[in-house]
Amino acid sequence: MYRIYGDIQSGNCYKIKLLLSVLGIKHQWRHVDILSGESRTSAFLARNPNGKIPLLELEDGRFLSESNAILNYLADGSDFLPNSRLDRARMLQWQFFEQYSHEPFIATARYINKYLGLPQARREEYESKQSGGHAALQVMEQQLIQTPFLVDQTPSIADISLFAYTHVAHEGGFDLSEYLAINSWLDRVRALPGFIDMTAG
């Protein structure tokens, strides 16, 4: 049985929990409190020298880190990995977009606000993330006006990746009310069989 080390309130961890639930994969979840330093202990660093969550432990005791790498591993053989060469590359394109154009703005703003309580010392940084976050949301909006999911007509792990922080973007100060296509897409992801909410724990 797979073992996941993570915090479900983290979008990067939640995306793993969501895929496992949608695919009906049994697993054990081990909560890791990053704010208290649990990901920096010698025991955890022996599993992942990068000291970050989520972390997947395979049945044979090997480990895999980085959320989108874990998604690709878990989705292998499922409908959440596109069959065509181009569609699979487009799926990866969206996952790279999520890590480099979306998460650095939306997830960081959410962390500063939700986890740290928006301290005055980081307010300027928080405000500086808003324009970049909205730019990423506009890119998603334009795609989702054209197709129901990010890679054409059916859901893939690109949708799982980007749902995680997009659906809680308001916790980072991003008003989603004007993004009609994104909101419709969020509803489609929530309607997936096996969907689990971030508050499920």
C-alpha cells in the first residue's frame, strides 16, 4: 500500500489525495506539520533530502517527491494520462505552467495569508503576487472558454494539478467571480466520481 507524507491543506499535497480518491487507490496518509519543522527532521530528510512534502513511499520502500511527478506515477495506466503524444505533452505543459506561472503567485499569496496570517512584514510581497496570479488565471480562462478541461474534452492530471490551488485562490486574495469559464471548470472537477474536498483531512 502506498504511504503519503503530507498536509492536505497544502495544494501540492491535496492534489495527490484528490487523484488517489478519484482513482480509488488505497493508501496511508501521514500528516507532516511543516510549520513545526517536521519536514526538516533527520528522519524525514533521510526519506527526502529536499525536506518538502508531498512525499510518496512505494510498497518496496523507495520514495518519490515533487507533486506533479507523483501524479504522473500514480496516474499511469489510467484515463487521467492522455493517450496521444501531443495531448500528453500538453498535459505536461499545463503542469509546468502550474509550477512556474501559477503556484509562485497564487499559492505563495495564499500561504502568506492563510498560514502566516498576513504579517505586515510580508504584506508588500503578498500584494506583489496579485498581478502575476491574475495573469495565470487569465491564461486558464482563455483555454477553458475553448475546452471543458485543460487538455481538450476529458479530465487529466493537468486538471488535478491546477484545481488544487485555483479552487482556494480566494484565500490568497484572488476574486474568481469574473472568471466564468474557470468557475464552470471547477464545478466539472468537483463532479468527478470519487472527488474529495480539501477539508476531508
